[in-house]
Amino acid sequence: MPAGAPQGAAAARRRVLWPRLPAPAHLWSQLVLGTVSIVIATSAAFAVLLAVFFGHYFATARVSALTARARAVGALWNHPPQRALPQIAALVRDTGGHCWVLDAQGGTLAQFGSPALAGALALLAPARESALLQGRPVQVVTSGAAGQGGRTAVVGVPLAQPARDGGAAVLWAAPVRGRDILRAVAARLGIVAAAGLLLAVVLAAWLASHLTGPIRRLEIAASQIAAGRFPAQPGAEGPAEVRSLARSLGHMTARLSQLDSQRRAFLADVSHELRTPLAAVRGALEGIRAAAGMDAPSLQYVDTALHETARMSRLVDDLLALARAEAGRLVLQRRPVDLAEETARVALSLEPIASRRRVGFRFDLPEEPVLVDADPDRLSQVLWNLLDNAARHTPGGCEARVALAPGAEHAVLRLQNPGAVWSAEDAAGLFERFERRDTEGGAGLGLAIARTLARAHGGDLEAEPLPEGGLAVTLRWPRAAARRPADRPVGPEEGDAVQA
């Protein structure tokens, strides 16, 4: 048997004997339920202890009272009967229960009290009765007399001296009182416990909110950091541990923001500096190609170099546009542009590429102009990236559908192309930089730049998988009537880019 088998079997037995209940998902619920559970368990334990204490107290008090009364009966028994018997009867009537005077053989010389307890003499065990008759006192609390519930106190007191008629002991049985008192106390304690439980729930909810509120704010700040946004210093509230965590998170946020700014500035500077040597290389190659006397293999090499140089220039331009947009230094020449007309124009320019890939487009564009507030060149770049991506991922012989709906504040362009099944996670990752889903051209910057440019204009770009397969991309662009004032600077964290 493997070494871990006994421990595993023991753990399985523990799970069977003590099943593990599922814990609430939220810390607030765990704190509230934990506090309420502690209050309920404490109240239940207190109630049990209180019941045991009062039960013992009432039983002890009853036994003490009956012992004193039994001694008094023993003292009266030696008096003349005409005077003793009425006094004994009155004493038993006032005290309650049933009283017997026994002889040395255990026979009953006289009995007083309630007929309902006349059979309670059977509650005394023979051994105790023998001890009583031998001169030892007896004090017993039993579960009840025959035919009666509750508890019964049975007290036996031997007579101090030989009594008349051979009396040897006085035996007294009476119910233990206090059940009504216990019920009244329990009812009042129940009301107090319910009020205390309600107060505990309110206090636990307040305490849980006091503890989880700062943690929730830290969670929101961490989510913003994970999304690439760096908020201001998170609020340092709550317990000392939470405040320490908030300070650490604030230091991390400041450092990450600094590193991100440096990264953006470095990317923008490098991209800008690369344009000049690439332009020089491209000009030199074009000059070499225009020179006479080159053979065919040399021309082929030059054409290949020109093609790769042009591709590298496009990549550098894309990186520069992305870096400037993220840094808020992108220059936008915004004016009203007809989105329907621009979409049709970009689709017409893509027709040779779509025909080569055997892909068609079906358009649902309104006849009236849909004016949006945009930089025409940047809007054209966004539409080109979207339609080119749709043509590249639509299977040959299929159609991609493009629909435009003018809204009150935003125009919504929805592009659906059939194809492979996508997951929601893969669809969300399309807009990450250098994210590529195929091996055909491109550097994985097109959709990242498209969404960055859309957000720089105050719009957005989202993707979601279609149930039947393929992808749906939704572009939201602000209408021209909803344009913001040009003199209002908007930083990159708010989605807009401004002129440097």
C-alpha cells in the first residue's frame, strides 16, 4: 500500500464524519455569517447552562425545604395525636407533596398530603429505604412520580428517638417547582436573544462593510492596474493591515505608471528615429533599381529589399501611431465625416484583396449620411484594419456582413464574418499588441491600433464570438453632434488623445 494511503483514508473518514460545508463566496458574507453563528452558538450554550443551573438550584432548594419540613414532622409526631396530626396535615398542605410516617419494618403508620402522589413511595429504591430505616437520611431527586411528568424530590429523615407507635422515619415526596419560572425566564430570554441576534446582525454587517469596503476599493484599483490604467493613490482606510496594503499598492502603482510612461516614450522615440534611416534605405534602393545595366537576379534582390523595407516602414508607422495615441500625443484633425461613405470607400479599395481571397462583403448602410466626429485619415485606418481583418479570417466563398446603425450619441458599425469557433477569451485578446491568429502577413498591431484610435476619438471597439462560429466586431464612434469642446484636454487614461 502506498505511504500516503492511511492518511488519505483517515481524511476520507473525517470528511464523512464531519462534512465540509461550502463557504460563502464573498468575505462580507463570511464575516456576517461567522459573527451570527458565534452569537447563536454562544446563546444556545448560555441557555443550556442557565437551564442546568436553575434546574439544580430548584432541586437543591426543594430538597433542603423538604428536609426541614420532614424534621418538623418528626418532632410533631411525638406529641399527642389530637394536637400533632392537624399541625402535620397543615404543614404538608402548605409545603405540598405527600408525607409518610414509617415504622421500623417500612410499613406506613400515617400519610398526609395529595392523593395524586400517594404512589410516589415506589420511587424510593429498596436499598435507600433500608438505609433510611437504619437511621441514615435520604435525599433523592427522581424523574417523576408514577403517572406524572417532571422531577420529584424524595426526602427521608430518621426520627431522632423512639417514637410512639414504633415510628422510625419520615418520608416526604414533592414535585420540584420552578418549571413555570423557567418557562417565563426562557420566554423573556428568547425575546432578549432575538433582539440581541438582530443587533448582532446589524453590527456584523457594519463591521463587515467597514472591513471589506477598503478591500473592495483596493480590488478595483488592482483591476484598473491590470487593465493598464494607473489610478491615483488608493485610499488608505480600514485596519492597519489594509492601510499597509494600500500604501504598498500605491507605491507599486506609481512605479508601474512611471515605467509605463517610460516605455511609451521610448517606443515613440525609437519609432520616430527609425523612420529617417528607413526612408534613406528605401530611397537608396529605389535609386539602385532605377539605374541602368542591372541583370534580372540583381533586380529581384533589390525588389525584395524594397518590399521588406516598405513593410518595415509600415510597422514603424504603426508603432509610432500606437505609441503617440497611448501617450496622448497623437495629433487629431477632427471634423464631421460621413461614416457610411467612408466605409464604402474603404471596402472598394479592398475589393482586389477580397477578390483574391474569394471573400465577399454584404453591406447594410443607411442612405442618408451618418456624420461622425473623426480625423478622416485615422478613421480610414481603423476601417481598413477592420475590413482587412474580416477578409483575412472569412473562409473562401463566404460573405462578411457590415451593418451601420446611427445612434443618438454614437454610430454603431457591426461587422460579422463567419469562420472558426472563437472563445470569449480569444475574442477579448484580439486587441492585444502583437496578437496574431494566423501566419499571413501583419505584425499583430492592426486591431490594437484600431481600438486605440477609436478610444482616442471617444469611441470603442469590441469583439464577441458568434454562436454559429466566426466573430462579430462592433465599432462605436461619437456622432458629430456629440463632439466635445476642442479646448478640453483629455489624457490617454480617459480614452482621448490630444495634440502634443
